Amino acid sequence: DNQKIAMATETKPNAKYQPVDWFTNAYAISSNAERQREASDQVRQEARFLRNETDNKTKWDQKDNNTRLADRVDVIRKWKEILEQTLGDLDAEISKLSESKEQTEEALERKNLPTDTVNECLTVRDGRRSIDNVEDEIEQQLRKEQEVIAKAKRNLQQKVDEQFEQLCVLQEARQQILADLQNKNIALGIDIDQYNLNEQSPNISYKPNPTRVPKGSTTPQQWEDFSRYNVDRAKAEIASSGRLREAAHRTIHDTDNDLESQRQASDYALRKRLHEQEQAKDELEWQKQQTEDEIAELERDIRALEEAIKAKIPPAKLAETRLENRTTRPGVELCRDAVQYGLTDEVQQIKASKDALYDKLKQARHNLDGLQKQLDRINADLAEKTNSIMLDRRTADVRNRLATKPITQTDGNMLKTGITRERSKVLA
């Protein structure tokens, strides 16, 4: 028995713990368990909060992007409608301009008959012999009719060429609008498809590097500016085409009126010429008075500009003096405060104002010189017109004597077909 007790004693550890150690260990285990549970509870609460927050964030982000997609679709549809309307306007304008071009070409073709007629008249009158074979007013008017017809053909041909070029420009603008519209349709289809995608769609998957910026990407402003430029350019070309059609219509109308006016001229050519000279003289006298009045007004304005420039000197000196004096502020007081910026702006503004006034003064003096030269030309031309009227009246007295001469039927018919053009009241 003693041997068994000795063997048992040898196999057991020698260390013994005190009761307080036992209670301390138990308390530590309990405290650690509570702290661990509290930490676990905190993690669980944070995990639930994070889960809810990320779920809400994901749903709101998806909703926001659905809204953005819907808005983008609306914007694309708006521009698509604008481009479609512009394309329709371009097609309508191309049709109108093509029709106008055909009308201008027809008007140009109609000038062949007056040309043949005038040439025949001149050929017939070349048969005059002896003293009757003179370069009289009728022949001059026929020569003038040739010039009017040639000018009309040039103007009409110019309008035909301009219309052809404008048609090419319209077609180019149409192609640009059409290409833009096709791209809009493709983009619209893509964005509508993206809007219709949802989490249950079968064709969604992870993509490699989805957040990359594709090469050639543009900003929304560039995107809008591109379409706006195309639309504005198309509208500008449509407006230009409209003006060209109006100009072509006026050219057709004006050339027809010019030829009709020439055709209706008769044996009153000399009296009409005197009337034209009187009108030209009245116009020159009116222009002279208006020019003199304008010169007086311009001279007053030049003086006012000079005074305005002088008036800028005191404010400039004041502002510059203030700036210079403030440079003497000591140490940290040399602050670029609001006063510094304000005075600097004031100096620059006064300088800009003076420069603008100097430029306008230079322009006014240049215009004054032009008006003086124009007045000299008017006075010279007025003297020439006065002399021409005197000579034409003397010619009329001589012609009164010639009117008593017998006239053959052929000469009468030739006189009736004499052509003149009544000039407008205001001479260009």
C-alpha cells in the first residue's frame, strides 16, 4: 500500500492552485464570454446595417441610372425629332431650290428671242444709206438693249450657278443630318435596350473592365454641340437657300422688267432722257444737302469724342495716383485687397474706354474724309449734270426741227421698236 501511494504521488503535478485563483479563472472566463458576445453582437448589428445600406444604395443607384437612361432616351428622342424635322425642311428646301433653278434656267432660255430680235433690228437698220445712216438715239437704245440682255443673261446664269452650288451644299448638309440621325437611332435603340434590362434578364453577365472610357468618347456638351452644329448649319443653309431663291426670283423679275422697259421705249427717248437728267440732278442736290448735313453732324460728334477723350484724363490720373500711392503701404499692409483689384480694374477700364474712343474718333475722321471726298464728287457730278441738261435741251430744240421731216412707214416702225430703259429715281 505504501508503494502504491508513493507511485501515485510521483505521477501527479506538484503545483496547487488557491481558491482565489479558481474564482478568478471562472470570472475571467465569464467576462471574456460576455465581451466576446458583445463584440459578436456589434458585428452582427453592423453587418445588418451594412447589408441594408448596401442593398438600398444598390437599389437607389439602379433606380437613379434607370432615371438617367430614361432622361437620356428623352434627350435623344428630342434631338431625333429635331433632326427629322430639319431633314424634312432640307428635303423641302432642296425641292423648292430645284424648282427655282429650273425656273431660272427657263428664264435664261427665254432671253434668246429678245437677243435674236435686237440683232435683227440692228441688221435691218444697217441698211440705212446716206445722211440717215447715223448713230441716232434709236440705235443707241438698241445697243443698250443688247447690253441689258447680256447683263440679264449673266445675272441669270450666275443665279443658276449659285443655285447649283447651294444645292450641293444642301445635299452635303442633308447627308450630315442623315448620318447624325442614323447614329441617333442606333444610340436610341441601345439605350432603350439598356433601360429594359433588369436583374432577371438572361443576357447579363460580368464584363472585363466595364468602367473603361472607350476611345473616342465625347462629353455630353460635345455630343449636343455636334448635333446643334449640324442643325444650325442646316438651318443656316436653308435660310441662305431661301434668300437665294428670293434673289433668283427678283433677278427673273428685274430682268423681265428691264427688258420690258427697254421694249416699251419709243420716240420719246430724248424727252425721257431729259427727265432722267432732271431726276439725277434732283437726286444729286438731295444727296449734296444730306451729305453736307451729315458732315456737320459728324464734325459735331468728332468734337464730342475729343471732349470725351479729354474727360477720361482726370479719372485715369486719379486711379493711377491711388494705385501708386498705395504701393507705399509698409510690410504686410501691402495687401492686394479689394481696393487694389478695383483700382486696377478701373485703370484698365479707363484705358479700354480711351482706346475705344480713339478708335471711334479715327473711324469718324476717316468717314469725314470719305464724306468730304464724296461731296466733292457730288459737286463735280452735279456740274456735269447741269451742263448735260443744257446740252440736251439744245438738242431738243434741234430735234423739234427734225420732227417736221416726213417719215417713211419703215422708219416709223423702226422708231416704235426703239428701246429705252427708264432709270430709277435714286441712282446707285
